[in-house]
Amino acid sequence: METDPNDLPDLITLSQLKQVTGQVPQPYRIHAQIESRLEKNTSAGSPFYELKLVDAGDSMIWRVFDNNPLFHDVGALKSGLFLELTAQWLNTGKYGIEPRQAHLKLLNDSEKVSLLAGDPALVARQNQDFADIKAATQALRDPRLRGICALFLERHGERFKRTAAARENHHARRGGLVEHVAQMMRSAMALASVYPDLNRDLLIAGVLFHDSGKLWENAYPEQGFTMPYHIHGEMLGHITLGLELVNKLWRELQERPESADWSLLEPANDQVRLHLLHLIASHHGELQYGSPVLPKTPEAIMLHYVDNIDAKMEMLRRGYENSRELAPGVFERFRPWPVNIVSPLASLPAQPTSD
């Protein structure tokens, strides 16, 4: 006998689940992929499984102890499988969000396709971000920087769309790099209007390419939410890979007919390429954070701080969403943030204007 769909709890994303759960159990369904399943033991020696579940926008840890009716079923699951988990959800504080009275089933093919398509709101936002990136780079006046940006998006745009900006700390989701780059471009363009001596074209191109090596470090597969480890990313790192990518694309551009007129431009071609490479090489800002050289130009310094600001704003946003509230307006610290965070001060509402 099939279950009446009208009797099923609402299907929500992992991000939505984290926002609605509390001390009172609430019924929901989630669809997710198993990124990993680890076998562990409690301090008393009892076995349990720790599953990391992921979808297009978020992840969560589900711990299944040996007194759970699903313990043996979970033991048969493998990484990469897609599942539905229906439960009464609550936040216990000790282990975070937990499913009670849980029911587990594997997703059918149509459910997998729907899950892989992603949350419609997130997909719409990322599509708009990608369109904004294309528009900003197409508006560059320098034909060399405009050309290399266009070639990158044409050649690697689809991979770019499924790459995360980081593995853990910020924008750590499929498409997160597009979100990060688009927001950085908005900030960079705003700051370029305040500091008109900046080379705006170079700064925008630097934003696009600063993490381009992550396409071979943090890219997701076409049919999954589990980020694999890539041998090139592990052995070279995204800064080195970004430098190599820009040099490769630049050489290809130089062979195109339209590049014949570029020899007459000032600054010279090789100076433009060198400054773009410097932005990639120095964007971490400190030698101990992986940059082979410190920022030495206004654009490099601006890129470093714009990158840092956007990463921190995203970490704060996630902290307010996911961290436990220790007291009114005070939230528990989260990795790698060094302190508890406090709710921001609300803006004064706009006052109505009198006629």
C-alpha cells in the first residue's frame, strides 16, 4: 500500500532544516547524498556510525548509535548513495540537529535528478551571479583582459559553476565559487569608484582569476555533491594552478588574429599579464597563508582585502544560521572563528517622508 503524498511531511533542504529545528520536534523530510560514513566508538566503547549528508547548499552530520533501530540499515549504506530521511527533528544542543523516529529509504532515479538540480532559490541566485560575472567582464575596456576572461568562461564556465570556494570555511558548496567571485566583483567595482586611480579592469579580471585554480582543487562531479580530492590540487595548490592557467590562456590569445593590434597598446601586453599574475600570486596576503609573494600594487592589496571581507561575511552569515544561541544575541563560536559572535545591530527603519 503506497503512502498518500499528502500525508508526508514537507520536503526541505539541509539549510532550511538548520533554520527551523529547535527543542520541539518537527516533522520534515530531507533528500541528501552520503559524503562519508565512518565507524566510531563512544568513550564507553559502544559502536556508532557518523554520516556526513550533503545537498546542493549545505551539509550535516548524523550520528547513529547502536540502540537506534536503523543502526544495522545504516551499516549497509555506502558513500555516494542518495537517500531520503523522514523524522521528527530537534536540536539537542549536544549533538546538534538530530532525527528522532526516523525512516530511511533510497531515492529513485527521478528523485535523484530533482536533488541534483539543486534548490531552485539557490540555483536562481547562482545563475544570476554567473550572469553578473559575464556582464562585468564583457564591459572591460582592455581587450586583452576582456579576451582572457571571455576565453576562461567559454572554456571552463561549466566547471566553474560546480566549484566551491573552499572545502570547509566559506562558500563550501557546489557553485560557491561563482557566488564568492560575483560578490567580490560587486565590492571591487564599488571600491574602484571611490579610488579612481585603481586599474578597474585589472582588478575585476584579478577577482575572476584569483581562485581559478580551485577548479582543479574544489570542483564537484557533474552528478554528485561529494567533493573529491584532486591530485593536481593536492600537489600544486590553487595559486600555482591559477598562474599556470592564466599563462596557458594568454598564450592561446596571442595566437588569435585580433591580438595583432595589441602590440600597439600601452601598457604593453607582457606588463598586463605580469600584473594579473601578481594578483593571483599575492591574494592570500601573507607568506604563511600560502602566497609566494606579498601584495605590491594597489590592485593586489585591494583584491586581498575584498577577498578576505567576503569570506568573513559569509562565515558570519553561516554562523548566525547554524551556531547555537548561548544567550539572547550571543552565538557559540564556530571553526575557524576565534570568538563567540553577537547579533548585529538592526538598522533604523526608513522614516516616511511627509508630502
